[in-house]
Amino acid sequence: MADQGRVVIRNASILDPAAGELLPDRVITVEGGDIVDVGDSPGASTGARQIDAGGRVVMPGLIDGHVHVLAYTANLPAAAEQSPYYVAARAGEILRGMLDRGFTTVRDAAGADYGLADAVREGYFVGPTVVFGGKALSQTGGHGDGRPRGREVHDDAYCAPTHCRVVDGVDEVRRAVRDEIRKGAEHIKLMLGGGVASPTDRIDSTQFSVEEIRAAVQEATAANRYVLGHAYTSKAVNRGLAAGVRSIEHGNLIDETSIPLFLEHDAFYVPTLATYSALAEEGPAAGLPAESFAKVFEVLDAGLHALELAHRGGVKIVYGTDLLGDMHYRQLTEFALRAQVQPAADILRSATTTAAELLGLPGRIGTLAPGASADLLVLDGNPLEDIAVLTKPADALRLIMHRGRVHKNTLI
Ligand code: ZN
Ligand code: ZN
């Protein structure tokens, strides 16, 4: 991507998510895609491009900790039959939409690979930075096994645009984790229990043996990576946490027993409430098969209760959405859904500093300080007072900068 030169943003009222407060009259200097200075005067700014924030709130770009950029339809088994080129083209459209909403980093929780991450970094796709884990690992008949009941053969050609690979036994799990890491995976996703979008499993099942989970954690840890686990019930969540899984996805059906385990293992919780209300309202129209639609309601209402348990228990919570197909436009609804339970400052941290910690990028993303990537938003309104400001990007989001490049600017 072309170098953007030096940019000075004046009159910024910086939102510091860690402190939950505004720092008025700041000047942010950006160079080479990074923030190089934050102060109360512009310093030597000759030749720099000037942006006047006009006293508006300037905050770090948002981080979504659970997305699927390949999920152009809610019918994931059907998507696996598509040409990877077609799927990549649709992913490009999904990525652009995410950046338009103010997300400057997304953690892909299954599907995206080094090719997509490189395409964004090199500027061929316009979108947020993609932190990817390659294909998720599922056991036979698990949440990542998209075969209908009658099909015997699983298409495991790696270039098929599937979200998962099916592996059984400690040795296969170990080999698959090593292989994803060989391909650059920044985390490893395991299906630890049943799910909505899978044709043959039950939500209340546990998946993978404890030995298989431990093997995946060992291999990821050896490579300085971590494991995230898809799970709904405490039965599935607790055995994952005990085996060293660092990030639990969904968790809608957890009870109190999971809270001390999150704390003991310093693990993160990534609820994805947006996708269940989306699937309940428009899943079938977006291609969700009937057998999956029936499962949505098993987890829909429980999600807020689970979030409340985790919030009251002091668990580290990260923003996630998990949207599929035509429902991606609802990516910002998670803010409003969580506001039923959490104060604005906590939700803002979940989409900035806490997410950065989970992704292993504290100080690089989710913050506006020297040394951070120049990922920032300029807003009309203060999300600390009203989180709903973030849910109206067409009007309230006046400037989006990603890695020093201005993606949108309606200030001028
Ligand atoms: Zn999942
Ligand atoms: Zn997911």
C-alpha cells in the first residue's frame, strides 16, 4: 500500500477506553501507518496533512473478536461447494462493509487464511486487518462437519472454501494444528460442542476428547499461539477451560460453575449475541437450513443471562458477532444488545483494549498511543454517554482511518 505520509489530527477529544474517559484538546501525529505522537501541540508538522477533528471524540478503531469473512451465505455446507475464487470475491465485499462500520481489526474464527489477510494488507481488498486461524478443527459429526447424514465422504481438499477440517484422535489433531500454524494461523479454533449451523449434531453435545483438546493446546502453546473454543454449555466450556482453551466463543448456556474457571485460567469470553437475534429474525431468508433454524431458539434467550453472569463475575469479555451471509449489516447491533447488561465503558473496552489483549496485540491496536497502528474513528457524539452513537455509522462516523490510510472522511 502506498505510504500515506505524515498526518496531523488536531482538536481531538481522545476516548481512552482503559480509563473510560475523554482527553480533550489532543493532537495525534501519524506517520508510516502508525501513531508516532500524542500531545497537546502539533510539534514539527511542516508538510503534514492536517485534519481538524473539531473537538469531536476520536477513538481507537473497533475490534470484532468473532467474525467469518468467508460466510457470504448462512448455508455454510452449500458454501463449501463453491469455487474459492467466488467465495473470495464475496469475502472482499464483506470486509469492506466491516471497515465501513468502523471495525479496523477482525479476528476470523474459522475460514479465512493467509491469502485473505495478505490481500487486505497489500491493499487488494479494502477491509480491516484480518487476524486469522485458518480452518477450525472439528471431530467427525461435530459442529464443523457439514455433511448431510447420507454423505460418507468429506471433501478435505484444503482449497475447498470450507470453514473447518475434520480430524479424529490425538495424532490427527496434533498434525492439523501444526499444519494450520505452518500456514500462518494466529490462533487455533476447536469445536468443543454442538452448534446451530451444523446439520447433524446437538447443541448439548460435548465434542473432542479431553486428550484431543489438550494436544491442540500443547501444540498451539508450543508455537506461542492459543486455542479458542466454540461451546454453549458449561459442560463443554468447563472441560475446554480446564484443558487450557484461552477464549470461549458463544457460551450462551453457561451457569455459575464456569465463572471461577474463567478467572482461574485467565481466559476470555466472547459472546456473539448479534447472530442469534439475526438468525431468529431473518435466518431462513439468508439461506439458513431448516434443521439449523430450529436450533437457534435453544440459545437465543439464554445469551443475555450468560453475559450477565460473566460481567458480574469479572470475566474478561470481548466483542464478537459471528454473523453470516446477508446479516453482516447487523455487526453493530451487538453494542445495543450488550447495553442491556453492561455499562458503555465496559462494552467499549471489550471492542478495544480487552480484544487487543486477547489477540496478543496490546499497545498495537485498541488504543491511541505512540507505537499503535493508526486505526481510529472520529465520531459525532460520545459513546461513553450513549453507546448507540456507534450503531449509526452513516451519520455519526465522520472519519475512519485504518493503518494511517483515510477510508472515510466527511469532516471536510
Ligand atoms: Zn461457533
Ligand atoms: Zn463462529
